[in-house]
Amino acid sequence: MKLSLPEAQAGVPFPAGPVQIIRHELSAPLLRQMALSSLSFSVAELYEAGLIDTLASRDMLLRLACDRVETLAAQRGFGAVKQQLRGGQRAALLALVETGNEPFLEAFG
């Protein structure tokens, strides 16, 4: 399994919504490398870069994910902290919806 951002190679801009999310989730150096090179990155490389928290076999994935959700949900302030960290991202996405500013669609005239 690999992850890439091939828009530069394909000759199209990023869709506005996903670009807001990747700006928030990827470190600036990783985003720059992925977006400008259009290279594919392996799971191991993404884990090393800190994009993936845990590696798991297919057999263990669901159990580990459920355990992680339970651990996070048990924290009383989880929702408030998540809102503090991602509130700006949500506002940016809502503004995109309101304005309809979508360079990806404009690229197809």
C-alpha cells in the first residue's frame, strides 16, 4: 500500500477541501515533498514520517482501532481539545462550501 499526491504530475490543482485537510495533517516538509514530487510513499516511510501512529496486521487492525477509540473517548476533555486543534480547519472548510471556491473544478472549465 502506498500514498501519493499526484496532482502535479496529472496537471490538475488539488480539490479545495482535501487541500485544507492535508495542510493541517501533514508536516510542511512532507507535504512539500509529496505534492511537488508526485512520488508514492510506502507505509513504512509514512510511519517513519509520523503520519501513521501504529502499524498493525490485517488480523489485528480492527481490534487495535477499537481499543484506540475507547482510549481516546475515555478522556473527558477529548472533544474540547480536538475542537481547539481542528476548529480552524473546520472553519476553512465551511468557508469553502459557502463561497464555492473550487480551483479543481475550474481547471476543467
